[in-house]
Amino acid sequence: MSRTSRRGALAAATVALALTAAACSSSSDSGSSSGPSASSSGSSTFQAQHKGGTLKLVAHAAAGSFDPQVNYTLQYWQLFQSMYDGLLAFKKVDGQASFTVVPDLATAMPKVTNGGKTYTFTLRKGVTFSNGKPLTTDDVVASFQRIFKVSSPTAGTFYNGIVGADACLKTPASCTLSKGVIGDATTNTVTVNLTAADPEFEYKLAVPHAVVVPKDSPTKDAGTKPLPSTGPYTAASYDPNRALKLVRNPHFKEWSRQAEPQGYPDAIDYTFGQTVESEVTAVENGQADWMFDAPPADRLNEIGTKYASRAHVSPLTAFWYATLNVNMAPFNNKLARQAINWAVDRSAVVRLYGGTNLASPACTVLPPGFPGHVESCDYTKGGGTTWKAADLAKAKELVKQSGTAGQEVGIVVQDDDVNKSIGQYLQSLLTQLGYKATLKPLSANIQFTYIQNTKNKVQLALTSWYQDYPAASDFLNVLLSCASYHPGSDSSINISGFCDKGVDAKMQAALKTSQTDKASADKQWGAIDQTVMGQSPVVPLINPKLIDFTSTRVGNYRFSKQFYMLVGQLWVK
């Protein structure tokens, strides 16, 4: 998942240790799914005695558009799990099983024919949108077209293999996918044709960008006007400056407990605009049930001791990184980019994030425990496979060789305490290297889209990437392929603008290999990771863990490795 507005922590390692030790309900298993597949085991039955109440969530800022085919943040992808549905879904459970793909709006996993290039789904009957209209095959077809019409951030990477997608990417407004996605109302089936077999396609159908919305949905970003949903909740109102309110979808009837279980709270109120200090106090006092943002340093000690039973810590397959714009000075010079990688003290960033029990230094794009990850560290003093120390002298020499010293560099970060503190460190570091560095903090509500748009001329940005699904391509192909670079667009997830034809060819070869030999493909992805790091378009900083702090009113905390805390499954009554 990408997801801006990531949550971190700013504290001493001893405090982090207290939190970790207290997190008896945290997820700690590691590894990754071998591939998308249906599972016959279901989650626990619905416990009606816990139904009801209003779940109160708080965050410093909203996360932008509430359009599920546009938004690319964990903050809302968590909510979309209880609102929108695709043909397939990730299983709504905790632990490793949450990487399992199961049928959702489809009655069963697809019939795959034509050498892995044709997927045929039978649509469930009796599913109704929150506006009262029945779900039809026309809605499914229109939703696939809409992915391209609204320029979804993953249109060019997740769904570009659909027959006709090339034309849709060139002229989105006229997208039909007439031979790519075919609905048959008579048989209630939808057929998706690909140009080549894609072993990750079922994963891609299970993320929010592939959800089904009404066929008459606007063919542009819906923004603050939420679209009708099929799941247990629908949005009653949304003001990104104030609040979001979710209520029960009066037309929802549970069809699959694995894919879309009915929710427990009657309503979910999400309030924006608070400081992180006030968020902690609100959760401690029961005025709020959960906070999205990182608890500030001066509050972590009390959370880790007095409120330890309500702190849930979970390891993540994710990384925080700095993007270096390869198309603008000074980072259009590879030596300047490599200098930053050599100069960054990743241990310092770990400390700023919350200590060694909440993060570890990152040297590669692919995180530990993830398919394709190789223990490798190109930029550490003394060499080796893991990061040990920065080499500031080597970095200064590279800056000198590049001839870029004295140039201005803007650093764009989110305006919360953790992001700003890391941004301030990077500003100080670039100043030491001889650059004229300035810091530009922006609200999380706009920073993620701002840094993607080339019109804003962002040279260096602090951001993060959290898996969409457990496959190496979801990091390397999505973040650093030519297909992910869209100049002038707010949906250009290749923020560095890195487009290397040779690397792209290797990515395509790895994708092809994965159709028949996943283990070999993962080795290819590991080598690609190392090749990319040689070019240095990004600076991996840390691999994080996540803290969920909940109130005493909350029960049934469950952490999905795929989408994190299952909001709709919390008890508040």
C-alpha cells in the first residue's frame, strides 16, 4: 500500500521497548503469501451482543479525496474495507491469512483460461448499492473503465495489462475496454481479458482501486462527494477540514464473512484538525477510541506504562524513504544522488522515528521478510550487507565531483512532528554537504499528491510506501517504472521521475518469469533492487512498525497484515 500520513513515533528506545512488551495483541508473524488463492476457512461468527454504538476516530488531517479509485492512503484504505467491494477481496482476518484473496462480489474465484489471460467471474445476485440500486454487470464494466477515466494512480501499473488499456491510458476520456472487460447480463458474468498472463492479477483486483461503484458515477475524481457503496457502511458526510461520518448501509446483507463481514459499530465518526497531543488525551479519556497519528514523544512513556494494555504494536512490510528528482538539479546528477545515500545517518532517523524497537535502518527498496528482499547495503561505511554507519567524507567528495555544491534544494515533508523532525535532520545534512537546503512542511491532506506532480518542481521529498499486496513488483514496478511516471499529474507515484529503459526491461522480464517460477522471479527482483540502488533515485531510510492506541471502550482489536486495523470489526458497545 502506499499511503501517505503514515504513523510513526518520536521517543527513546526504552519507551518503545515498553510499548512493544505491552502489546500482547500485536501481530508478530512474518513472511509472505505465496500467491493469491481462495481459502475455505472463515472468520469467527458475528457476535450480535457487541453490535451498536459510535466508534470515534481522530486524526490531525484528512487524507484528501474520498474516491476509492483515486485515493491511495492507508488512512482511507482502512475505511474502504468496510465500504466498497471488488470482484475479489483480501480476507478480513488478522495475521498471515489476511494476505489470502477470496471471492467478494464474485460468487467464486475466477475461471482462468486462455493460458492465464482470460478471467471469468460470475457476479453475485441480490447485492445492492447504498443508494438502493442493484449491482449489475454494467456497473462492473463501467468501474473498470472508470479506473482509466479518473486516472487512478495504478491505472498504468496494475491494470495496464487489460486488453485495450493502452488506448485508455493515452485517451482516458474515451476508454471503453470493449475487448478487455465484457459483461453479460444474461449469464450474470464478467470476463476480463489480459494481453499476457499476470500471476498478480487477483491481488490487483482485491485492492480499492478495483472496487465496483455505480455505472453513473462521475468520470472524474469524486473528491469530497463520497460514492455509493456496497459494504456495511456508507459515507453520510465528508468535510476534509472537519470530519467524516460513516453510517450503516441500509441495503447491506452479509454475503461473505471472509470478504465483507458485517460491521459492529452503528456509526463511525472521524474528526480532523486536532493536535497529536489532544488526540492522545482524547483516547486516554475515552473521548476518542483510536488515533491515526503518531503519539508525540512526551506522551509515549505514559502510553507504554499506564495505558500499556491499550497499545498495539505490529511490524510492517514498508519503508520510509526520500525521493530524489532525477530530472531536476542537483539530483539529475547520479553522483549527487549517491552522495545523499552515503551521507544519511539511518540510525539517527531510527531514533527520530522512535528507536530500534519501532524501526530499523533500511538499505533497499524491498523490506525484510518480503518477496525478493536481499540483505544488501551499497551505502554503508566499511561495506557489508547491513547498514552500519554513514560516510560523510565520501558523500562530500561525491558532491565535489558532481559540481553541484551551493545549489538550492527544497525538502517537502508532512507537517506532523515526526515527519518534520526527519525533514529538519535532512535539511541540516544537506547544508553540511554544501547545499542551500530549505524545508517545506505541508498538511498530510495535500503533501502526497503535491510531491507527485512535476509542476510543483519537488527536488527532495520525504514519503513512505506500505505494500499493496505481497509481491516485489508492488514496490519496484509501482514506484520506479516508466509506466508509473506521469508528468503534470497528481497521480504519478514514481515521485523521483526515474525511468530507465534497461531497468524497465528487467522488470518486465521478472514479471514474465513470475508467471511460471515465482522463486526465480523473486531472485530477479532482488537483483533489480540492487541495480536501482546503484542509480540512487531514492534513499531508503527505515523499515517501521506501527502503534495503534485504543480506548477502554474498544474490543476485538484485529490487525490485518494487508490493511492493518480492521476498523469495522471493533466493538464499542
